[in-house]
Amino acid sequence: MSATFKHFDLKLVDPGFESPLTDLIIELDHLRRKSLGGTTHPHIFFQLKNIFHMLESIGSARIEGNHTTIAEYIEKRIDSGETEDENILEILNSEKAMAFIDENISDYPINRAFVSEVHKIIVKNLNKEGSKNAGQYRKENLKIVGSNHLPPDYTQVSVYMDELFKFINNKDAKKYDLLKTAISHHRFAWIHPFDNGNGRTVRLLTYAMLIKQGFNVSFGRILNPTAVFCNDRNKYYKALSNADTGSESGILHWCEYVLAGLKVEIEKIDLLLNYNYLSANILLPAVSLAKKKENITEREEKVLQIAIKKQVFMSSDIERLFPGKVHSERSRILRRLREKKMIITEKDNSRKYLIRFDNNYLLRSIIEVLGKNNFLPPNEEV
Ligand SMILES: Nc1ncnc2c1ncn2[C@@H]1O[C@H](COP(=O)(O)OP(=O)(O)O)[C@@H](O)[C@H]1O
Ligand SMILES: [Mg+2]
């Protein structure tokens, strides 16, 4: 069957008090309001956040056929710095776009300029997954592969997008926020405003909307909405297709799909803010694994175990590991660990240290252990 275009009105839906969707909205609202007095130190939290941003970006690129594995990406990103490999650049671009959103979201409205900027960042320097008109709406008609829905004529794109921005920024009651986020994701994909990069941009739009609505990521929370869509691409496309006609049931089903996925992801990631959980289930096992793989020495393992147990430690805390060694020798050991990026100081010139794991020696093990604890997409090979 050839794809056709059929207009439907952009509007909020009423899930009905008894529906599972209403339960999801209430539960997510509870998570949104929950105060996140996590016990994980900000330094450790931000390192984890960077890892999840990287995983998000890999996931988002993978949906559209970028088959870079986490292991390959780490290899290229950490080990070789500059790269011209298009697959790697695509993922790096998405990471940059997330950072752009984090930095700017509180000061700027979600509007055409904001979305254009995100689009420009994600397609930058790419050929196959680039765009002829970075940051600008498409100037031709197109089809979505495998879909019966034909996106609107290119002359109508800006009208539809203006309507979408109005919908996003309209001052509705807060209880509609999550429905608006889900509906906007579908509407954006349905309009398909760009010649390419619509999927990557819309997943970041969802990220931006959630932050705007109070799922705070500046400290306390990591959001990885892409995981909702990337864990099962067929389910994602099918749910989008169901909503393409604009039928009430299709839109409700789409919203339920998005919000159910979000709830699972948010609850999972919030666990990492509990330092007891994080240290026992992720950090300590990762350090043992790194030692087993001979990425770190026994001495490094011992210092890191203390670093993990204390979360913030000082030179005197490692004294018993090195009987007979004077303070200056311990300082040398700590300096070496800093050079190898296995520890960081709490502040510049501070004598307090924390574990650092975005380095060649520990990152792979951290990710492998995250995988064992179901924090990675299914079937991921690390
Ligand atoms: N049936 C559908 N209806 C609306 N949007 C869809 C449908 N199927 C897929 N999409 C969206 O289109 C995106 C692919 O569009 P594309 O412009 O190639 O994005 P990218 O270049 O980022 O992969 C998918 O990620 C998805 O968000
Ligand atoms: Mg594409």
C-alpha cells in the first residue's frame, strides 16, 4: 500500500480515570516530585551521568542502523581522541546535543530556534546521516521507510511546527505535561520536519521537555528517555504507526507505550543515586573485574576499594595499605593514580579524593557491570 497523508488535529487526549495510562501519569508525577536527596557524591553522579549520555547517544544512533558497539565507541573515544569515522562522529554529535540541552534548557523556550540548534549539532560533519539543510526545515517531500503515513507537504511543515510549539508551550495544567511530551514526540515524527535526523532530534526533544517539566537533571537525576525507544525498535515504530492516523486509541496506546517505558527507566536510574546500591552492585564489582582482567594492579585495586567504601578519602585512609611508607610516598602513589585518571580531588588543591572511572582502565568494567545489572540495552556486547 502506498503511503498517504491524512491530517488530524493536534490535541490533548483524555485517558479516563480507570485507565492504566492515568496510573502511569500519577506514578510518574510522584517520581517527578520526589526529592532526590541521593547519597551519591556529585562527582560520582556526574561521571555516571556522562556514561548514560554516551549510552543514550549510542542507542539513538543505533535505531537508524549505526551498529557501533559500546566497546568500539569507548575504544575510539577514549583511545584515539580525534576521529573521522562517521559512525563515531554521529554518536559524539548526539552527546554534544545533550550537553547543549543541559546547559541551555532553563534559559530558553522550546521553539524553532532551539530545535534548529539541536538539529544542526546532531547532523554536523556527517554525510550519510547528515542533512542538506542543517537547522532548516526540509525543502522537499519525503517518505518514512516502512510507514503508511506520508508526512505533510513540505510547504506545510512550518505551519505544523508552529502549531506544535504552541501546543508544547501552552500553559495547560501540570497534570497534562507527560501526555504532552508523548504526543509531541509522535507529532514531530509525523511532521518529519527535516530531510534527515528527525528521529535523533525528536528523542532529544523528549529529553528537553522532560527537563523543562521538572525532571531535574542538573543535580540529582539522570534521564535516559532514548532507552525507552531504543530497547526495541520494532515496538517503537509500531507504536508510532498506530498513532499516525490520529485515532484516539492509537494516540492513547502511544502515550501508554512512552510513559510505561519512562517509568521503568527512571526508577532504574534513580537506584544509582543510592550510594549503598551503587557501591555494592556497580563500583566494587567493576573494580574487581578490572583487576581480574589485569587492567589495574592489586595495589590500585586496594586503593580504589577504599575510595569506594569511603566515597571521599584522604591520604591517611590508605596508610594501613602501605605500612612503613611515609606520607610523601603515599602522596606519590596518589599522584600516580590521578595521572592515570583513577582518582580525582574533590576540589582543586584539595587533599580529599574520589574514584574516577572515565578512563581506559575502569570504564569498560563499569559498563560491563552496568550491563549485568540490566542498565544497558538487551543483547549488548561490551
Ligand atoms: N510510522 C512512523 N510515523 C512517524 N514517525 C516514524 C514512523 N516510523 C519511524 N518514525 C520516526 O522516523 C525516524 C527516522 O527518521 P530520520 O529522519 O531518518 O531520523 P534519523 O536520521 O535521526 O534516523 C525514526 O527514528 C522515528 O522517530
Ligand atoms: Mg536517517
